[in-house]
Amino acid sequence: MPAGSVQVPLRRLVVAGFIGTAIEFYDFFAYGIAAALVMNREFFPALDPLAGTLAAFSTYAVAFVSRPLGAVLFGHLGDRLGRKRTLVASLLLMGLSTVAVGLLPGYAHIGALAPVALVVLRFLQGVGLGGEWGGAVLLSVEHAPAGKSGRYALFPQLGPPAGFVAANTAFLLTGLLLPGADWAWRLPFLFSAALVAVGLYVRGRVPETPDFRAAAARGELTGVPLASVLREGRRELLLGAGAMTVQYALFYSATAYALSYGVGVLGLPQGAMLLYGLLAVPAMAAGTWWSAVAGDRHGRRRLVVWCSVLAAVWGLVMFPLMDAGGVLPALAVALLIVGLGYGPMGALLPELFAARHRYTGAALAYSLGGVLGGALPPLIASGLQARYGPWAVGGYLSAVALIGLCCAVALPRPGVPARPGSPVPVRTGPAPR
């Protein structure tokens, strides 16, 4: 550990890594739920129900498209100025954009300006989230003792299931307490302001990471981290993004799209579908916890490979099982598989890149996976369902999983250079301190 390093209590790292991603994903999932339930009539009332749902999910997809921009922007700041300060900025941008969605007038009040403003706010949300995940995992991984990267990176990885539970609970409670109130959907977005204040306080008490300070002290920081990643880690970037795609595709199909499918196609009550999601998401948390810890012992790459195999199989099972009345097991198994692959990613993606451009590389790989795996499935699934039925949606998910499997198999093994003479070390733990 470099001179002057401060030993940070594990509890503080746990809270700092977890709370930020939980808040960020709460914000993101709140919009996904609203897109499935109310955004079509609130911002696209002139369209028929299917076209309105597709339009709502299109604005949902905008935030995924802007994630790589956020990864580049905040990755640059994080690799040049430090992880801690950059995380504060990303959290503020995401939180303020979410609150603004809750305050935005609908189409009935300001006409076409409403959907335009919604797209802008979704774009800003995506930029903020694009910078959040990379910084959160580095805050944990770069403070981790050797051999415990996966265990420390676990805590930011638990943010998505926690954010999902919080967002579903918020919409479920507003629906129960304020039934029929047209404005009730805005409250979960406004709640974000209080959560952001808590996140800023906690993160302000965590010091800069030892890895970044060591790289800065050795004069290893690069002027343009993106150029460094593209020059030295292009293969790792593309393979990491491809392996991440299946996690996104299966997760958002089992959450945002499944909610729309259950209510719009199967005719299930909105409250019932939200409750099914709440009951199913602990399976993701359990899978994430187990696989993050197991990755330190058995290898992260191996777990991601097997997760892709399971996802390819379950993609063909999930929607027929929902049609047969097995909504809860269909969603629970899907989210368990997501967790089994998602847990190791918190340490695996940072391990692919050197400290001087690690924020940019890890965040960009994660975000590019989101463009293909998170933005497209709800849009493609809606069209496939309308034209061919649920079996086509499952086939699409399985095809995405097979692509992710190929990328996971091709990922460099820990400790083995991705190619002869590669300047990017593939590390099995934090940089030497």
C-alpha cells in the first residue's frame, strides 16, 4: 500500500459502493416501470397503445445510447482527476435529471415539448449512469486486499436489485395509497432527491483509492484515457461489452418488458406484476452474492461462461412458462441467472484494464453492453411479440445469450495476456500497493 494510504473501514466501503448504485438504478428502474405503465398515455396520447408503448420504450432506450458518452466523459474525469470526485458529479447529474422527470408537464399541458423534454432528461440520466457504475466498482475494487476483489466488488453489484425493489415498492405503494390519481406516478421520481442527499453524504467520507493515487504518484496517468483504451485495450473492451450484453438483455426482458407483457398481453393486474417482480428479484441478489464471492476462488470468466449457457436455455422457456401461469418462477429463474453472471463482472471488467485508464475502459465496456443488451430488447421484444408471439421473443434472447457466450469464452484468462506483447495487464487482484 502506498505511503500515506488510509485504511478505510469495510463498512464504509460497503455503504459507499452500494448506496450510489442503488440510487442510480432506482432512478433508472423507476422510468422503466413508468414506461411500461403510464408514459404512453402521459406523453404519447395521440398514438395507439402499441405505438405508444414502443415510443415510451424508445425514450427508455435513449438513456442506454447515452451511457457510453457518460462512460467516456466521467471515465476521462475519473482517470485524470480521481474516482471520488467524479462519482459525486455522476450522482448529482442522475439524481437531478430524475427529479426533473417527476416535475415535467405532460402532453396535455405543453404539447410536443413534453416528449422532447422527456428525451433530453432521459439522455442526461443515461450520461450520469454511464459514469456511475465504473466509479462505484473501482471505489471498492481498488481498496480491496489482494485476492478479494470479487468480494469487495459485490456491494456495488447489489445496487441494481436493491434499486429495483425500491422502485417497484414505490410504484406499488403509490398505486395502493393513491388509486386512480393521474399524478401519483410522479412521486417515485421526486423521492430520488432525498436518496441522492444520503448518497452524497456517504461518498464524501471515503478517500481516494490507493490504485489511483499510486498511478498519479508514478506519473502514469494518461492525457486521453479513451485513446489509451482504444490503442491498448480494444480487444478487451469489445469482448467485455459482448459478455455483458446477455446480463442486460435477460434482466430488462424479465423486468421492464415482462411488466408490459404481463399487463398488456396476459391481462394481469399492474399490482400483481409489480409484486411478482418484488418476489423474484431476491433471486438475483442471491445469485450476485454467491457468484461474486465464488469468482475469487473459481474464476470469474468460468462463471460468466456458464451463465451465458443457462441464459440461452432459459430464453426459450421464460415466456411460454409465463403464458402457462408460471409468472413468478419464470421471472425468478431469469433473475437468478442474471445474478450468477452479473456478480463476477464487478471485478472482471476492471481487471481487464490498467489503472491509468481503468475507469474509462471498465465503464465503457459496461455501457456498450447496455446499448445492445438493455436498449434493444424491450423494443425488439414488443415488435416480435406483436407479429410472431412470445416464442420469437425467447428465441431472440437465446441468440443474444449465444453471442455473449462466444465473447465470454474469448475473454483473456486471469494472468494471461490477451495477445503476445499486450501492454494491458490482466490482473487477478488490485495493483500492487
